[in-house]
Amino acid sequence: MPTVQTPDLALHYEEFGAASENAVLLLHGWPDDASTWDDVAPTLADAGHRVIVPTLRGFGESRLNPDAPRVANPAVHATDMMALLDTLGIERLAVVGHDWGSNIAEALAVGWPDRIERMTLLATPPRLGGMKTPPFEQAQRYWYHWFMATDRGAQAVRADPHGFAHIHWVNWAPAGWFDEATFRTVARSFDNPDWVDITLHSYRSRWENAAPDPRSEWLETKVKATTRLSLPTLFIKGDEDGVTTQDSFAAVPAKFDGPFEMVGLPGVGHFPQREAPEKVADLLVQFLAGTRP
């Protein structure tokens, strides 16, 4: 797997397809890794796209420099991605993000609108306009956010990171959607020495229990100040998502005033690209070709 050195880390990535002007960046979420796109990326490459699949800081073989801050607000991840794209010489592209990757994708679209042509978000609603305190039903599903905001919760995550990740795979999609061998393989990415610190900062910073990296505050501020985006956007959700209420998804279309489509997948939970990869790949091929929305 090739590596790009950014100011903060050695960033690992995979590349599929021949070099072309039709570049697409696939961003994984949490608790997951870059293999989440294994059944999607080849289809996009076969459709003529140059597909870049990075491993986020704190996951897998992407390693932070010893003196780099262990921070993970979306704007920091976005600057990591821009360093990768600059190194690869990619000026304009489409971006596809799941979960954390969804929020990184919107940060890229806000921060570098001249470089992001179109965007697909999976499972996680955008944070445009800032994160409001959720209604009680959504707050209940966010139990793990509040858990990690406490010292005892953080200690528990450090003591059993695999167990903490596993409960979300169980809770966030219909029963039986994954096999344990797959989870164990993915969980090796959580053995990265910075995974827990990156995880804790990501969730604490979104509720102002931790400060974002000062270098990224300009972009965090810009995302909060941006209430709508106009670039072509596809939003894919599972109709059985266990972490986001369907009422929360109902507010997503108002965040976009350009070409926009939301697609719900029946029987699918929080991991559409793993649970229904053929359907997701087909939707992406159409969207990237400009035939939808």
C-alpha cells in the first residue's frame, strides 16, 4: 500500500483504476476501515474512474508523527486529504464519504469548493450550520458520545477498544448483517496506537468537550457558518439505521439547494457499502456519470 507523507502523518492509501481525469475519493467511517469499499471501488474503476481510498489518521497503517497532535475533528481529516490530493496531482474530483467520511466530505466541499465537483454522503447527516443538541430519541442513540465524554468511559474504551467497536456493529444494522471473521479483520485497524485518542477527540470535539486543532479552526468555523451547499449531492441512507433516527434524515434535503437526491435502502442499516455494495456501487456509477440526481 503506497504512503504519502503529510505534515502530520504517513498516510496510507490504495488506488484503483487507470489514471484519468475522473478521480473519486472514498472516505471510510468509524468504527470501520478502508476495506469498507472493497466491493465498491473496483466497480467504479471499471466505469473509468481513478479511485483513491485512504486510511484515516489513527486507523490501520496510517501513522501520526510523534510530535503531531492526536486530533480528529473533520477539518483536520480534510486537510489530510488535501495534502494527499496535492501530492497525487489531483485538482478536481468527486468525493464519497461514509460516517466520519461524510463529515470530512462536506468539510472538503466547504473549504475547497473549486476542487470538489460532486459529493455522496452515506449514513451520516451533514454538520452544516453546526451541531444542535439532539432530541431525546436521537440522544439515546448517541449514548456512546456521552460515554466517551466521561473519564470512566474513556478508560473503558482504552481497556477494550475491540469490544467497544463491536457493540456498534451489532447495534447499528439489522441482526446478522456481518460475520465475526470480517469484524476481527477490520478490528486490526483499531490496533493503531492512536486509535483511541483519535476516537475520543473526534466525539468530544463535536460537543465542545475538546477543542479542535487550532490549525483547522478556520474550516470548522466555515462549516458552522455554511447552511447550504449547491454542488450535486447524493445522500444514501439505510432505512434500518440503528444510530440515526429517520426523523434526523428528514432534515437533510434542506441543507442543499443544488441538484440533490436522497435514496433509502430497505432492510439496510448504518453500513450501506458493506450491507448492499452492489446497490451502492450502481448508485455511485450513475451519480458520478451525471445521470442522477
